[in-house]
Amino acid sequence: MKEYLYNQLSRVLFILLLLSFFASCASKQLTIIAHRGASGYLPEHTLESAALAHSFGVDYIEPDIVLTRDSVPVILHNIHLDQTTNVARLFPRRKRVDGRYYVIDFTLDEIKKLSAMDSIDPKTQKLSYPPRFPYGKSQFRVPTLVEFIELIQGLNKTRGTNIGIYPELKAPEFHMSEGKDIAKIVLPVLEKYGYNQASANIFLQCFHPPTLRRMREDLGAKMPMVALLAENSWKESSVDYEYYKSRKGLEEISQYAQGVGPWLGQLVDKAGKPNGLVKNAHALGLKVHPYTHRSDNLPLGFKTDQEFFKFLKNSLEVDGIFSDFSDRAKLYR
């Protein structure tokens, strides 16, 4: 009898160990964020790109948010139109003295007349990633934030999924200088669609950490937040990113945000070894979601997706990754 009980107990313990092992493996899976939708396959930030990313079964889909002249949140990568639309052809006289076309100078009706295309360098007119979707082919439009949200929530319903959104507030200081508070305008939209909750399937991100703090402390934002980290030379905002990469800066971020989104190059030293930023962030309870994985332009000198993701998981030990090729990212998560 004792031998029988011992054998049964051994079997139970073995099963529990297996379950624990598989649970541990599952917990180590990276969170996959579709960077500007399925931007490796279709023009970024279009509804078609978002729908394709949704079909990949990613965890989150990213929309970047800027404001029109009539204060409508639209989905575009930056405050300019000439990088991803045919604005120069349709409105040649609407550029500013710096030669750029600003979203905030156009109404929604005007922006809806534009065709969305793959990204180009406005100065050279060369494609950012030539092997991708043929430039100027087919027909794509610039979506609004509401259109994006309703697409994702509609697909979640019809496909029986719960894919989240990962919106970025673009250039809040610029918008404020133009008389528009993008934080105050976007937050009610997110709240209307159920995203202003601590448990909501969303991360709200921004390259200007003080804006996130203001939203948390003054505007009533309850959703999870991620402070994006850039290099000071990029001039993403007026803040000192060297400070925010430091332990003290990360401690400040941890007071109002749940994670940080660094550039991959900020996570390694000159020898390509982890530099401690991830370790410091984790010690403060912050998730780390770096950017960006591109299978056609792998970062950090890697030659294959498999090698890159092995480094992400085993050496850097990050929690997630922004990817232009989120279907491939899922294979190695």
C-alpha cells in the first residue's frame, strides 16, 4: 500500500513539475507589438496594415497619434505628411518655410483626400525600405484614431480575440506650441472606448515622460503607460534622455508608468553586451519593450531573426519587442 501511494505521489509531483516547466516557458514569451501595424508588408499606419497585423495574432498593435487642424486625432508616424503621403502633389503650396507639410495645418477632410504610402526620405525621395510594398500602388488612406480603435475592437469581436492597442502620443510639446493639448484631446477618446482603466488591454506611450506624468496625476489617466527613450541628438523632445536612462530617471518613471521603451542600441555597451538598463528597470518593476525588429534590416548586427531573438530573450532579457514583421517575431518569441 505504501509503495502504491509513493508511486502515485511521484506521478503527481512529476506532472506538477511538468506543468511548472511549461508555465515557466510560457511566462518567458516576449510580448509582440506590431510596429505601425504590419508595416513590413503594407504601408504603415493604414487600416489594412492594422488588419493584417491583427490576423497574425500579435499582443498589441501600435498607432502613432497626431492632430489635424480641426483637432481630430489621426494615425501617422510623425507631425509631417510628406514622409508617408502624396501631400506635395495635391497641396504643393501648403508647405511651411522649412519645406515640410505639417498635419496640424490640414483639416481631416483634406487629409482624407491624401493617399498613404510606404515611407520615404522627404529630402532624397528615396524609399526607407525599398524591398517592401511597391510605392504608390493600390489605394490607402490615413485613418483616424476612432477608425483604428473600432477596427481593432470589431476584429476582436468577430475573431474571438483580445488584441490590445499601444498608442503613442506624438510630439506633445509641438502640439502645445500650436495651441493644442494632445493629451487632453486623446484621453477622452480612449476612455470612450474602454481603455482608461488599469486593467485595460493598452499601453499608452510617449517620448515626453512629463506628459505621461501629467496625464496620470492631473488628467485622470488610469491605463498602463510606457515612457519611450530616445537619444538626445534625435531631438524627439526637450527632455534629457541620459537622465531618464539612469537609475534615478528610471525611478522617477516608475512612479507613474509601468514600463520603458528604449531604442535597442541603448541596451548594450560598446562590446554589444547588456549594459544594465534592463536590470535596473526590472528592479523597479518596469517592463522593457525596446524598438525595433526589422527582418529586412536586423539591428545590432545580427544576421538571422532566430539569432536576434535568442539574444533578446537570453542575454537582454527584455519583456517585449516592437516589430515591423510581427508574424516572424511570433515564431521566435
